[in-house]
Amino acid sequence: MEREPDVDLLEEPPAALAAPVDSRELGAIFLGGMIGALARAGLEEALAVAPGGWPWATFAVNLLAALLLGFAVSWLRAKRHGLYARAFLATGICGALSTFSTVMLELVRLQEHAGWGLACAYGMASIAAGMAAVLLGIELGRRRAAAASRRRPPVAPGAAG
Amino acid sequence: MSGIALWLAVALVGGAASLARYLVHGLVEPLARGRFPLGTLAVNVTGSLLLGVLVGAGVHGDAYLLAGTAAIGSYTTFSSWMLDSERLARDGRLGAVLVNLGASTGLGVGALLLGRAIAGG
């Protein structure tokens, strides 16, 4: 069975392990990771909360990253040269802009300083809003791709230069 | 460390941690043969363990900004966790969705507490 040439990064098949290292792809991930980390760290420093307070900075960057990731994967799915854009946006920016470990630390600290109620509320709100954000992003990306293909019909297979 | 140097370091560390995430994800994900998003789970649980160690060791200030927020924060990911869950849901694998959401949270909190205890927090 022939492999789709433009596979999703996050659905990388095992065969990809044998592929040679693509330094441009790694560079795109590194650059995106720099931007995502800077944005998250900047917001975390600017919106530092007292122990037991709702972690607004982490909550905001995680939802933004989930929205952007959903948009990026569905918008770039149809693109012929989407690999580097996806490495930059999805693996780089979204991966570094969002964080899981900080959420775990915040769950523990919320439970210790404000009780189980707020900790559970933060965990469930993050997951529910995160799922909603990724779904919204996917839908927006799909519409964006559909609108682009109406303006400029896709190149017929084999006709690309 | 001065302001600009510190934030430049945050960016460089974040970029390097993103490459580490990509590497570990790529090594672990194939083990599940596409049946479960094991790569994301692996980076998130190992990152939570490391963050627990940092917190338990009392790392704070600029050192925490670099090692905790920039490095481990960028190494772990929330957005891929959500996208993986959405894909399992779209495939109609609701049990796997619940396992991915519940086990990640449970193992993540457990790993953080374990790391903190190991480091003497």
C-alpha cells in the first residue's frame, strides 16, 4: 500500500524512524519551540498567581495552543509543502506553548492550598475547554482550507511542477 | 543573569526541549502501533517526574524559570494530548479517550509526587 506523502506529524508511522534526519524539519521545530516557550514563560512571569489561585496563565496558553494545533493540522492537511509548516506550528509552537507538567504541579498545589474542589475543577475545566478548543480549531482550519480551495482550485495530481 | 540573556536562554532551552519531545515521542509512539498515543503519554509522565524532582529539590527563581518553565514546560505538551484524544474520539474509541485523559492525569500527578518525594520535598 502506498503511503500518503503528506502524512500528519502526529500520526507518524513506525517507518519514519528509519527515515534520514531532516535538519530543516528539526530547525523548524527548534524555532517554533523558542517562540512557544518565550510566550508561555513570559505570560507565566507576568501573571504569577498566589498558591491556591486559579492558574490563568497556564490555562490560557494551553487553550490557545490547543486551538492553534487543531487549526494547523486541519488547515495544513491539504497543503503540499505542509511538513515544515507543521513542524514549526504544531510540534514547535503549540508543543512548547502548551504544557502538561505545569498543570500537574498546579493540580497538586491547588489541592494542597485550596482543597480537592478547586483542583478537580481546574483539571476538568482544562480538559473540557482544551477538547472544545481543539475541535473549534479543527473546524476553523477546515473552513479556511475549503475557502482557499474555492478561490484557487487544487493542482491536479501529477500536474504539479 | 541579566534580562535579555535570561530570556534568550529561555528561548534556546525551549527550542532544545521541543526537539527532545519530538525525539522521545518518535521513539515511543511506534511501540503502541497506532493503537494508543503512547508517545505523548511518555513525554508528559517523564516530564512530570522531572518537574517533581525540581520542586522537591527546592529549585526556584531564574533556575526554575529555565529548568522548570522553559525546559520541562516545553518538553511536555497539553495541545497534543488534546489532539490525540480528539482523534481517538473521532475513531469512536471512547474507552481509549477516557483512558488517555484519566491515565495521563493520574500518572502525571503520581509521577510529580514521586519526583518530589525522591528529591526530598
